[in-house]
Amino acid sequence: MDNLFNRKYTIQGLFIVIGLILLGTLFYIQVATDKYFISAESNVLRKIYTFPARGVIFDRNEKALAQNEAVYDLMVIPNQVKRFDTAALCRIINIDMERFNRNFNKASAQSRYQPSIFERQLSIQVYATLSEQLSRFPGFFVQSRTIRHYPDSVAAHFLGYIKEVTKLDIQNSEGYYRSGDYIGKSGVEKSYETLLRGERGVVNMLYDARNVPKGSYAEGRFDTAAVSGDRLISSLDLNLQKLGEELMHNKVGSIVAIEPASGEILTFVSSPSYDPNLMVGRNQGNNYMELLKNPNRVFNIRPIQGYYSPGSSFKPLDALLGLQEGVIDPNTTFNCPGYFKVGGHTVKCEHVDGNIALRKGLARSCNTYACYVFQKLLTQRKFPNQRVAYDAWQKMVKKFGLGEKLGIDLPSERNGRLYDAAYYSGKYSKYWNYGTVISLAIGQGEMDATPLQMANIMAIIANRGYYIKPHLVKAIGKNRVIKKEYVKRNYVDVEARHFESVIDGMQDAVNAPWGTAIQSRIDGILMCGKTGTVQNPRGKNHSVFIGFAPRDNPKIAIAVIVENAGYGSTYAAPMASYIAEQYLRGQLPKNKLAEVEWMKKQVILPAPPKPKVKPKAKDTDSVAPATAAPAPAQVTTNNTTTTSTPIPPPQ
Amino acid sequence: MINQQNSNRFFFNVDWITILIYVALCGIGFVNIYASIYNPEESTVFNFTTNYGKQLIFIITGLVLGLSILLLDAKFFSIFSPIIYGVTMLLLIVVLVVGRNVGGNQAWIPIGSFRLQPSELAKFGTALLLARYISSFNPKLNTLKPVLIAALIIVIPMCLIMLQPDAGSMLVFLSFMFPLYREGLPGYLLVVFWGMVLLFILNLFLAPWVLISSILAIGGLFIYFNKKKQQRMIMIGVITFAAIGYLFIAKVIFENVLQPHQRTRIELILGLKTDPKGAGYNVNQSKIAIGSGQLTGRGFLEGTQTKYGYVPEQSTDFIFSTIGEEWGFVGCFVVIALYLFLLLRVINLAERQRSSFSRVYGYCVACIIFFHVFINIGMTIGIIPVIGIPLPFISYGGSSLWSFTVLLFIFLKLDSNRMGFI
Ligand SMILES: [Zn+2]
């Protein structure tokens, strides 16, 4: 009837076109792109990380030095927080409103929908109270994790400490660390970080729109369990370490003891020290700032960072090199008139012994003898000039581990100081000779060694010609792995036979009536050693002793430095003897215990530095010897301020 | 010839294909409502107190309602259409007085545990009266007076619904334009109307210079293709400049005449303003759900967006996102194909009617369903602003299901009686 009938097709056409538009759009969002599929996954999927326990650190007898303790972080998901009694929460976790607001804003700034730490490391007591009432505080929950605990509060410098990662740490790790993780910042905690930290576990959880967990994703097929860190067995002897720290109480310096046959470090004392537990927990930051105020620099790791002139303890090396090079034999004598003169230099000697040979020269610590040997070494005919001879000498000395890092398994070890001929040629133009550097013969002048390097020299002599890199960790993990570099022998290229006459001299130094350390003789144990009284331009001399025991088949090599304590025989030598005897016998006789008690009470601290008197040269490498002592020294025994008397009878 | 006796028997001549599609869509609705409400942690024992249980009751009662409509005399609807229209308009007024305010809309009259939504009833009330007006007076819809009368029939319920206010239901009444078009309303009126609506919306979305230059470009293009016909060229030119002028007027009206809260509401409806927990969030989650279904879907009860409640109002307005997520593009294709088939079928049935009453009513049914489907699905995939109207036969809810059932089954009754005179 009407042409209006055709309008049916217009309307049906419209239906079809709109239908196709809908289908086209659907095809795009469902088939052509997987953008929405990925969004759906990220909507529901959350990775929940579980923290592994950090590896436990043991002493050599498997007593724990560092273990783990559970703490509880209070977490918050800001958008799930509803009205609640804020004052009650503040009261339970013991914070004020200001801190509450600060924490809450910080968490909100991180993410409104994801959990972040609100208050960290609540104690178990606080946790117990809180968990009963947690339902009153919607949006808050508790996450447990472990922090370090150091049961004996010793060996802080060896252990180091852990801290929450910084942004920089996260960057440097290329995303391994995540905000809130802990990382070793110094000591073994740092150098063995990758082994100690273990592996994080991950649980893939499904969450609904209100952030309520809805079970695990894909039946947990992609989940992993946390793997605790490897345990470390350190070479330290807990009892010996304790004794060493007690002896060094209220003093500045180091005690390093090494088992010569293995290179394992038995004692690693750096004084002043601190309780490593101070660097754990909520007050870490405050405690750290407080410790920084100590003028004697608590965080200096003196055994590997302190620079000291080796002094007389260097003299065995003179003799060894002389013997090896054939410029002397054990019976060669030199005349000591009480000094050694060369060019404009005069090296004084503390005694006038006339003709003196190797054994007595070492026992009496004769400077003249050492200078003659040094002269002979540098004026050998086989070298075209003394500068070439000096380089040969320097190379030999370096073999003993001086002037370079030994490669201990701790971060921040320092080189020590020993220059080559080019340095002196630069300094004095071409015209210099052995006389210019004669102080090196007696371990002074432009030469510095760390206490570890000094102890290592003793290990070399004890081993008659080689050393194993000193190290602090003797076994890693369940399989007790040890790094290859810590079993390899490093030879110093001095024949074993030459050592015996040098050791004779060192034996006499401790055991002969004319020896410098006769007071520290141990009944029944032949300790060999060498005292040193290291000049300190900024105060009283440092008391130094290095040695090893027993003479045959030595078990312990040791270096003791007590800053500003005067003669080597007064503090360093007796301390070394207590350590050696304790280690070799497992205990000390009663009279020695009394001496130890007396020694513990001695206070030998440098006076606080005068304000704003700083040495011009800031570069420690170019500063004169004994840079570890910051200021003029003053010795205080107990309550008097007089000079300390040499070793007193305790009763 | 089919004799009178046969045509009066209840189910004789009923279009079973349409009923089949109707049942299929209701079934799809039930399955997806079940999935939308399904909670993996609760027991899966069937339960009539849950929404899917209720929906099953709605479907069964809906079918009973539809079949009982088939029992009525076909003449009933034509004769009583003014009264039905009047009653539904009255209910639209009553709801403004006694209605329950839900989500800012005063759209429901509570009757016991059941909630009556008069705007749903108004749809077929209006459709019936419109059909009656055209069949009784055979008006010439290219003249002014009949157009105004037809417009009045449509605009009265629109205004009453706008007072609730329920913009979604109100907009559905615009679908009555298409039956009028079929009955002779000039096409250019539709083009101008929808053109103005489109321009008004685009005006809010796009920068003025983009819109003006594209209008000029389109106008220029048309002039170029009609360069031999001077009269047309002039007309196109006039339309082009009228459109640009309209843009400015629309902008002025929007910014100066409308109240700030009205402006905000329009902006929210159009998605120009988003609050992340509001409409924008819903659409985004709905798109993620549908998109994650990919080609074949994640499987029944396997959609994580659905299961874990990421899409709000998922059993009602956003039910299509469940279909998209769990049944994928294939499922969406089936649903849209079913709707298209139903719509085309209803139009074909309408065209075979002898009486213009049945034809006009049939067109009304098709266009109302079409509007709902287009706006609802368009909204869930983000090509249409969020306008809360249900997906016919599929969305959860008795009021909506029953009114669509009544709407459709009245037409099926009229169609089964197509040989008789009404
Ligand atoms: Zn002498």
C-alpha cells in the first residue's frame, strides 16, 4: 500500500549496523589486544614475599655469635583503615599522636592500596598485647620477620651490622632488594651478604576487590618457599675474643691472632668497640649517632684500617732478607756504639753493646745491627745502583704482605704503606741512597702496616716461609665450603733454614734474661716475639708486641698494639702472652688471671682532641706514622694520671 | 483460509521461534547471574534466597505471566490502551509521592517484598496508546498536529520519569521515534534530532576548533559531490552554518542556562568527570572483565573479575561483563546474534500484521529492546556513557524481566491473532 514499507529496511539496517559496531568493539578489546587480560591479572594477583631467616654466624667451636630473633612489624593498608580509637593504638605500641600521623602519612604516600610498614620491630610483649586487640584496628595487621641478635655482644667489628636498604642499594642491586629489606652494611654481614641473606619466598595470592585474600593462584604452582641464608662458621674463638676485648677495655688499639697453619684469624679485637646489639632494632639510628660521637672512632676497624709504623717488629725481616741474599750469615757481627750514622742521619740505639750478631741483635732489638743489614742489602754489587737495589728490597718486603691488602674477607681493608724507588726519585730527585731511607730499616719512616699485616708476618715466620691469606670465615653453609684463596700457600721466597736463627733471636727476646719482653715469658711454652715501641709524633709511644707460640709447630701468631701505652713490654707483650696461654692451655693460671683483672681496669685513652686543631694534610696516606691515634695522648692508670709503671706484680 | 475457530485457540499461530529466543536469553541470564553471585567460599547448594534463586522464580513466574497474556482476548489491549496508559501515568505520579528512594532515584513503589517500578510499566503503556492513536486516527505524520499529539503521548511519561530522576529510563522513550518514522514521520526530523544530540555531546568532548573544522570539511565534501545541483549546494551550506551556530548556542546553554549541579550530572553521565570509585571505575573494571575473556572466555565460574567482585552491580546493569569474561568473544557474539535475530524477527512479524495497531506496537517492542541492548552493552564496553538501564531478559531483577516479558508477549498475542480484526 505504501512506500513507507521500505522504511522497515532502514530500521533493520540500523539494528544490524549497531550490532556490528558492538561486535567490532568487542573484537578489539577481547581478541585484538591483551591489554585488558593483563590488567585483570594485575587486579587480582599480589605477590606476597616471605622473608628468609638470615644465616647464623658461629665461632670456630660452633657457638653462635649472631643469631635471629623474631620481631613484628605493624603493617597498614591505608584505604582499608576505618574510624578507630587512635589513642588506644598509640598507647599499645607506645608512640605519640605526632608519630602516628607521620607514620600514617608516610604509608599513605607509598600506596593507598598496598600494605606498607607502619611501625617496625615491635617486641614480642607489645605484639602479644596488640594481637589480642588487632580487630579493633581495621586495615592494620602484623607481619613477623627476624632481626639479628648477638648473644655474647662481642666481635662487633667482625660482625658488622645490617640496615634497611636505601634507594641506592635497591638501584645497585638491579631490583633484587625491595623497600623494607635488610642488607649487610659492614663486617661479615656485608662481605657475605649474598650468602647470608638467603632467598625470599613468594606466594602468589588472589585478592578480591576489597583487598581480601581469596587463596593462592594456580594452586600455588608458582609459589616458592623462603630459603634461609647459609650459616657461616667463623675462625674466631669466642673465649679468646672475649679475653682480648676485656684486655683492651678502655684502651685504643688492636689484637689480631692467627692460626699460622691455616691463616684462620682467632682473635680480631678493635678497640674501642661497642655492643653489636646497639645496631639492631628501633633505636639503631639513635645509637649509631651516639656511637659516632666517641672521639676514638668506634667504627674504625683498626686491625685492617689502623696504620702503625711496624717499628722494631720489622727487624726480623731485615735479618731474613739479609740471610736470603747472603749479605750476612748468623755469625756476622756489627759494632754498635749506641748509634748508626750515615750522611746527615743518625739512628740512635738504646744500648751500647759493641760487637753484636744476629741472635742477640734481635733479642736486644739493636737498631745499629738493623741499619747495617739494610746498608748491605742496598749496596750489593749485583745491582747497578741503589735505586734498583731498593726496588728489589721493596719487592721482597711486599712478599711478606706489606704495602698491599692481604685480601681478608671483610670490606674496607687498607693497603698499608710502602713506596717504590720511583717515589723517592720523585721526592729527592735522583740523588738519594740507603741513607736517605735508613728509617725503613727499623720499621719507621714512610712505612705503615696494619695490625693484621704485622700478625701475618708472625704467621710467616712461624710457618718458616709462607702464609695463607688471613681470613675470618672457615666454612660456609652445610657443606662447609671454604674459598680456594684461603687454602693456598703464599711463599715469601726465603728458605726455611734461614728462619731458625731469626727465631732464635725472637725466642731470646721473650725468654733470655737480656730479652726485651722477658716479663712476659710463659712457663713451659716457648713463645717467640718482638717488642716494639712505636714513636707517635702526636703523643706517647704505642706499645707493640708481635710473636708466635710455641716455637715448634706454632699454633698461634699474634700482634698486639696498644696506642699511647709506652713500651712494648708494658702492655702489648703481657696481653699477647695471656692470649697465647689461654689459647694453648685453654685456661690461665690464677696469678695470670689476677694480672688480667688488673689489666682490664687500666684506662689508657688519648685526651679528647683540642677543638679545631686539625693537621693540614687530610690524606691519611701522607700523614706521618700512627695515624690511628687522633690526638696527643695521655696515660691514665686507674685514678692517677702519672705514667704507667711497667708490669706491676698484682699483689 | 484459516477459520475463526482455530485462530481463537490459545497457542495457535503463536511464533514459537520468538519464544525460543526469549527462553534462551532468560537462560543465559540465569547462568550468568549465578556466576556473578557465585562465591567460591560458600557452599554451592542451590538456594532460593540467593539472587540466582530468585531470578529462577522470576523467570518461571514471567513465563506464567506471558502465557496467561496469550489467554487474553487480543482486542483487550487495543480497547483498554487509554486506560492502561492512564494507570501507568498515575503510577508514575504515585511513585513520586510514596516511592522508595534508592541510589538517588525515586523509582520504586514497595509492595510487600516486591518492588514495583512504574517506569517499566510506562513503556508498554505508552507503546499501546501510541499504537491505538495511529490505528484509530490514521494521522498524517508529516503534518504538525498529529506529530504534536504523538509527541505529547511520549513526552508526558518522559517528564514524569525525569522528576524521579531516572535519566536512563527516560532516554529509552526516545526509541518511540522509530515506530513513528515507520508510520510516516519525515526522516529529516530524525536526522536533525539525532544530529543535534550528537553535536551537543561532541561539543562537550571535543575542542571547538576540531568540531568546527570537521563540520566545515564534511559540508565541503557534500557540496563537492553535489556541485551540479545548485539547490542542494545551497541547502547543505545552510545546514553547515546552522550546525556551527547550534554549537555556540549549545555551549552557551550548557554553560549559562543550566544550573551547576545539572551540568555536573550531565558531565558525570557522559564520563567527562570521573571519580575513580564511581562510574569511571565501573566501566574500567567492566572493560577489563570483558577484555580478559579473550576469544573463548575464562570458563564458567572462572572469571576472576567476576568472582572477586571487581565489577560493581554485576548481576544487574553490568551482567554483560560476566558474559564477556567467562564466555569470551564467542559468548558475546552468540548473545548479540540472538538479540539481532529477535529484533529482526519482531520487525518482520510486525510487517505481516493486518492491523496497524499490531504493527506499530511491534515496532515499539523492537525499538525499546534495541535501545536497551545498545545502551547497556555499549556502556559495559565503554563506547556509551554510563546510563543505568538493564539488559533485556538477562539482567537480574523481577520488575525488569516481567515488564519485558509482558511487552513481548502482548505482541506475540497480537501476532497470533493477526488475521483477526482489532
Ligand atoms: Zn745496638
